[in-house]
Amino acid sequence: AQRINAIAIRPDMENLLQEFLYKQDTLLDMEEAKITKTSWLTLGKIRDASFREVANVTIIGLRYKDGRFIPMPKGDTTITEGSKLLLIGPSEGIRKVKKLIRKTEQPEEMRNV
């Protein structure tokens, strides 16, 4: 959380992050994933999305439909329809997470985490 806040306060940190994320040989990617009305995560909590355990992906932000942004949301933060999760992790992991989010029921691999 402190690093995200530092980026907001210090533009040089943002430049460093952009360089790190957008280099061709980087292992990390950062993307948004939209929560649809039919997603199993709609009205769930951040803690229900155990993406780090199943795909090595971390939620670093949540943008609600009304534009409010929560950096490093806590586990009890509610995920609503139309909100977007800001994800960071390997490209393959982010692709997996986006597939998991589109499911209408909680995926089996997420139940025992």
C-alpha cells in the first residue's frame, strides 16, 4: 500500500513502475478485469478472490463504477457489478484470473483456498 501511495505522490516512482511493467522482457503485467453482473465475484469480498494462491496474481486496486478508486483494497472490501479489479502478476496468471472472474459460479479450484 505504501508503494502505491508513493507512486501517487512521486511521479518518478510512476516512471520506474512503467519502465518495469512495459519492458519486453519483464515477468509481470498489470491489467484491469471488469466484474460483470453474472460473475461469481459480484457482491463478494476481496478475500474471496484468492488469485495469489491459484495464479500468482495480486489485486492492487479496485475501481468502482462511480469512479472511486481504492488502492490495495482490504479483504472485507465488497466487489460490485461494473467495478474493475487492477491486477498485477505474470501474463499467464492474469489470463487465468480473467477466465475465473467470468464464471457464474465459484470455480472449484477457488473453494479450497
